[in-house]
Amino acid sequence: MSFYADSDYPVRQDLADAHAAQFERFARAGTWGTAAQRLAVISEARQAGIDAGLLEAPADGGATSDVELPQPVRDVIRTLAVDCPNFDMSTYQAALDAGLSDPEFAEMVAIVSFIVNLDVYARGIGVELRPFAAPQPGNPSREIPVEAVLEQAFLPTIPNPPEGGALAKELYGPFKPYIMRALSIVPDEFRAHIELEQAQYVLLPKIMDFEYNHHEGLTRPQVEVVAGRVSAINDCFY
């Protein structure tokens, strides 16, 4: 059954599958957080949207976490979830002051951005927010890629090839800008971002092919108009 079988609107199967895969990932240990910790983070982000009147609480939100997040970490999550124009260097510093490491911060930013994306999509097609699955046992690997260095971003990133070595070549191909490399200190979250982006936006090998239409019914220029408008509303500096 499709992940969005209850939608009155048709949803492409590849898109539904990509969204379902993200919810499955939320229930597993990440590189830095246990499944219970990750569930606490995405639950806080969702609740921020509900409290702000941006989302409607579902009748069944699914599993809950017994992990108690420190208030400074909750503040960082909520800023990203509902006040992203004010998510800046001071927010990053607040996360470090609360005890998060750079890769922990990157993983948290990743899963918050993913759940906001998925919840807004559900709201947009008129279905209830998808329930969270129970967290699965398992320990995070806590592996930091040795290739990550401080470039010109807040936190270390894996440089483009050749400086980033074989890992950069595997992750990026020949080149990726900062907007895509931002999560690269946690390669699994980078990979998850790419999977979601390719389903929702455009296949990356086709990104510079402006005649290629990835979405039935929308031309590439129309897709860019929508993307640009959303970015402007969200005060995205890109």
C-alpha cells in the first residue's frame, strides 16, 4: 500500500517510497543519535510546528520517546523548525554550548529539516501527519570522516575532490556546492538528503539540463519558479 494511500491527490510512487524510507530511517540509530534520541528530536520539531499553528496535531502521532532533551537543544530545534530565518551562527554556537559536537549538530539539523519537509508535504496534500514508528535497538557508529575540515561553513565539511579524497568522489561526483555539502560531516545524512532531493526536485545528473522535466505536468522553469518563491518566503539567503 502506498505511504499516501489516504490522499485524495495522486502521489508518484517514487516520491511516496522516498518519504516512507525517511520515516523508516527515523526509527533506526543514526551515526550519532540512538533511535530514541532521534525520535525525541523529530517529535520536538513537529510539536514546534503544531504549537506555532503551522501543523494540525494528528489523531495518532505514533511512537513517543522517553528521552529528555536539554532546553538549549530544544530551543535550537524549534528555531530551525519554525523560525529558520533566525537560524544563524548564534544558534550554532548555542548548540555547541549545550554540549553538542559538530557532527551531532549536523545530524540534528538533518533530521529536523527532513521531518519539517515531510510534515509540510502531508499538510499540503490534506492527509494527517504520518505516525512515528517505535525506535529500534542499536547503537550509533559515531564515526567522523577524517576528510572533514573547516572550510568556509559554520562546521567542518568534506571538501570537493580532489581534496576530499575517495569519499568526496563517492558522495559528490566531481563537485557539489556548500548548500549540498552542509551535512557532509555525517555522510549518511548527506546521502539521505540526496535521496530525498532527487525524488522531490530533480535527478542530480540532470540538474544543469534545463530541458529535462522530472515532474509530469511541470516544466523545469515552473519548478524553479516554485522553488524560488518558497525560498523567498523562507528568507533563504541562497
